[in-house]
Amino acid sequence: MRISAPTLLLAAGLWIPSVAPAQQVAPQQPTAIDVEAAPRPETTATRARGPITIDGVLDEATWADAPVIDRFTQSRPDRGLPLTEATEVRLLYDDETLYIGVEMWDRSPDRLTIPSLEQDFQSGNSDIFGITLDTFFDRRNAFMFLVNPMGAVKEAQDFDDSRYENAAWEGIFDVKTRVHERGWTVEWAIPFTTVRFDPSLEVQDWGLQLMRRIRRNNEEGYWAPLDQRDRIHKMSKAGTLRGLQGIRSGRNLLIKPYALSARAAPGTTPSEWTYDAGVDLKYGITPRMTLDLTWRTDFSQVEVDQEQVNLTRFSLFFPERRDFFTENSGVFNFGDISERNYRSGSSLRDFSLFHSRRIGLEGGQEVPIVGGGRLTGRAGGFEVGAISMQTRPDEGLPAENFSVLRAKRALGGFGDVGGIFVNRQSTDGAGTFNRTYGAEANLSPSRYLRINSYLAAVEDSELSDGSGWAGRLWAGWRDDFWNVSAGVKHVGDDFVPRVGFVRRRGVRTGYATVGVHHRPVSAVVNEINPFVETDVVTDLDGRILTRVHNASFSVGLQDGSRVGVEVTDNFERLDDSFSVQGDAVVPAGDHSFQEVSANASTSAGRELSGRVRLSRGGFFNGDRNSASVSALWRVSYRLAVDASAQRNALSIPGAPSFDADVYGGRVTFAANTRFFTSAFLQYNSATTDVVSNLRLNFIHSPLSDLFLVYTERRNRSGERPTERFLSFKVTKALAF
């Protein structure tokens, strides 16, 4: 397909917003600072002189005692300049609680961007205030708290200096916000029992970062200056909160039982009511070590997987959704880790030694989990983790034990080294087992250089020679301008980690990329990013199986919009044929094909935002035309409508032309920050399944939910639903 230059320029122009009228310039234009070289700021904790009522009004006299933090530096769009709106933060504490009071002035408070009242909202689309706390002061790990002007919150745990994030983590705290004619105010109380720290220290120093986003300007500002490629949880570049004294951590005991009742509709599966219950327990054994126990693990029946189209011959990766496994999951990550801001050609979705969905799920079906435990924390200078889970026999599957041991040690800012052991073993006397061992080194020799490597081996009772191995070495350089990386990987034929996820075995892979990030002085363009990359996969004898050459050019705009074009040249060697959607068969042999695509996205801060990608080219020995479109309409901060469509029109010689499409739509409504409803509809043409999900969620107390959920799966070719469930679930968190 030929695309003329005028056509591309016209398409790009449709997405470039008109330049807003210039704001009044101060008599003396401030000078931008070097955010990389700027010293890391410090502040001193101040003890409150009396009680503080969390009501969104900073009217207690003791707020005047706290030092004012008012120097916030932009990371975008004008790196190094002060925020365009004044911001003042004050920090107080008593024996049990950290208090944060924030005044955010805004000359146009009616233009605040507030996308949602939902918990864990899409923070990139919103005005927010954020804080991260590095409570062990290791400059690597943190608790993150974000809030928007209407009081919706998002919290997470972040690990390894912004490498991993556990967005499923939730904490107990009290926050109130207030929008007024001068801007908006935040008043926050975070109990010290919500975070982990070492109470044996008489005086506590914590890593601290503060941020404010003004979404309509695509503007982000930080207390400790950052470049736009970094995030609030980049704790090696955070500031410091000094002088916390006499604070108490409590007993750190949390018990969370759940109860579930569900009924399938007549004509699908047995229609009687079913009941289940279980409990999770969290206990801080020491200030640095946490024990989690579970009995009859919650299978997250209120969640539904996102439908996907698979046009490859490899397995699809589905993320974990069960609460017990998502919490502290970053501790156990091992495999093709992705460094933020670096292109590596692979990720944990391609190679991971531990994927918790292998526990209690087999072929998409639930396998009953009796119970288990997890231990995570720090000991002897190591970050450690251990898991043991036990399943019951079910439908021909034996009872099994799943165990994981993980250890990692930081090298004083130079990176980290670690190891993992994973064991899956039958406990019914059959003697079957699968054991995985791995060692890794993730190094940061300089500010811009990253080196990641691992070596892993598998022993399996069902493999002919009993073992297999895999290894990887990758290095990347990313500074303000260059983005360069290269890596090699080997995965043996017999490398089968049965508690992990490996997309391809019996291969060697080589990857390389070169790109730049040019930031011109422009009122419209924020960044120009061209890059090329190549990915070559061979078998263990050196025959090329897959080769992908890719060239991309994209432009990021100051308001957050983006446009780009991409050209890909593919080669695939198939030793065996494979089928795509029934009768369409891709034959064995060598296949060379090309593809060209264009993509564009608007600013997520707009009431109506969207993205589109169009592509045309070959598909093995046939052709494929693809289009994907998604749109979000924020009717108000209470009501949002989003829709997506992915269409693939394919033609393969010897078979009728066919489509492989996925469509989805969702409506969400929030009465307030505690009561939400949503309706979600998906259609997958590959399976002809229509999946609908209606959900009501009431947060009746901190970390405690009530759900009423209706889920239906209907095959378009059938008259009756294949699945139809009504579920009622309640959880209650009891903190001590």
C-alpha cells in the first residue's frame, strides 16, 4: 500500500490541536534548571501540636508549624521550569499517623480534569496530587498514593526503583479533597500501620517524592526534579523526609474473610445456589517481614478476562487477577524484565519463570486450592520471598504442591543480583515434579546504562532427558537523546517451566534497536522519536525461523497527543503448517511479507479522547488489513463510556476470506468514591462468543467490598447461553 506524503501530513494535522492563547509572561522569565544535576531536596518532619480533622480544610493552627514545600519543577512540557500554578505542601505527624496538607492554586478551577471517582482510576487522564514513601530508605521500593480533585484514589507498591509496580496493593487511610474558587485542597491521613518500616530506629528518615499534574496543560511537576521519562516512583531520584521520631507501627495484623454465593441459570450448568467462603490473613512478623496466609483462596469471580484474538501459533498470556497472588507479586518477577523507557524486544509476557496463574488454573478451569502462605520482606541485606500453595485433586489432576523461593540483593546503587527456585510436585504419591532454578544480575553501571542477564534450568520427571536450560544477556543505553539496546537469548527444547510462561522454546534470539528522542523548542511538538529495530529468531542449529525488521517514526505533541507511522518487514519459516480460525491453513515453508501502519492518539485529558491504528500488508502467504479503534467519552466524573474495536480481515490461499475481530464496550457510573456500577460487553468473532458482565461494587469500609455480579457467555451460533451466573460476594478487612 502506498501512502503519499501529503496524505500523511494531512492526517497528522487533523490530530494537532490548535495552540492555546499564550499566558501572560512574568516580567522576568524564569530559567530552567538541569533536572538531572539538581540536588535532591530535603524537608524535616514536624510533630502536630493537636488533633487534625480530615475534612479538606487546613484550618487547624498546627498546620502553620510545618515547613512549606512550594518548589515544584516541571518534567513536562517545559522541563526544568517551575509549575505554572502555585502549589504548597505541608507535612505533620503524631505517634500513629502521617498528615499531608496540600493547597493547589488554579486560575481556572472549572477546567480541572476529573475522569472518574473509581478507585484505581486511570491517573494519566486526570489532575492529581501524588506522594511516594520509601519507608526503608533503600532508594528502591516505595508505597505510592495518588488522589484526584474529587477524592478518587489510586495506590500501589513499586519495586526495584520503578521497574515493577503492584497496582493491586491497597492501603488504609483517610483523605478528603475540596474544589473551590482558588483551586483545590487535599487533606490526607496515612496511618503508620498502613506502611512497613523499621520501628527499632529511634529517628526515621524516609525517601519522599511529591508531584502535581495539571492535565489540561499536559503538565507534571515534582518536588525532587525529574525528567519526563521518569515517574513518581523513581526513588533513586527522590528527596528525603527526615526526623520522624517516636512513631508506632502497631501489630500489623489484617484479617480479610470473604463469602460468595452464586447461581447458574437453568439450561447452562446446574442451577442450584452454590456457596463458598475463605479467608486471607496478613501479619507483620517483624518490621521487615510479612506473612500472608490463605484458606480456600479467593478466585476473583467478579473479574472477567479481556477477550483476545490469537493469529499466531503461540500461546496467549493472560494476567493474574486474584488478590492473594497480585499483592507483592513484584518480589517474584524473574525473566525477561523490561526496564522502563528502554526497548528490549521482550518482556515477562514472553518469558517468566513464575506465573501465578499456573496455580489453581489448568486449561482455563479452576482447580481447588486448599490453602497456602507467602512470606516476603528483607533479611540479612536480602529481599526475600517464599510461597507454598496446595491444591486438591480435581477431574483427573493430582493434588499438587507449588513452592517458590526468591532472594535478591541490592549492590549499593550498582544494581542487584538474585536467584529463584520453583517447584511443582504431586502430593498423591505419583512422584511427578517440575523444578526450575534461576540466577540473575541486573546492573546499572552508570546513570544511563542497564545490563540484565539470567541463567535458568529445569528438571522435569516427564522430560526424556530430564532437564533443559535458558539464558539471556541484554544491555541498553538511554540518555536524553539516544535509546540503544541489544540482547541475545537461548531457550532449550526441553526448557518447560510448568509454573512459568515461555512463549517459544528451542530457539535463540537476537535483538537490537537504535532510536533517538529529540525535544525541539516548540509550542506544539514535545518529542520526535524515530527508531529502527531488528529481531531474529533461529533454531538451535542456526536456521532462521523468524526475522522482523521494523522502522518507526512518531511525534508526541505538547498536549499529550501522538501520531506515528511504522513499516515492518517479516520473514517466517514454518516446519509445520498451522490453522487460523478453522479451515484457513498456513502451509509449511518460507514466508516473506511486509506491513505498513499509521497510528494516532488524542490527549487523554480531553472529554472525548481516542486512538486509532490502521495497517495493511501481508500475512504469511496471504494478506491482512487491520484496524483498531478505541474511544473514551467522559460524560462527567461520574459517568464514562468507552468502546474498542479490533478488526482483522484476512485472506489465505485455499480458504475463504475471513475476519478475526474483537469488539468491546463499557459504561461505568460512580455515585461517589464508594459506590460504582459498570456494564461490560465483549464479542470475539474467532470463538463467536458474546461475553457480558454487569457489576455493582460498594466499598462498605476500608479494603472491604460488596459485589453483585451478573456474567453471561453466549455463543452467537446457539440459542441459549453457554454460561450464565449471578454472584454475590462480600469481603471485610479487620485491622488490628
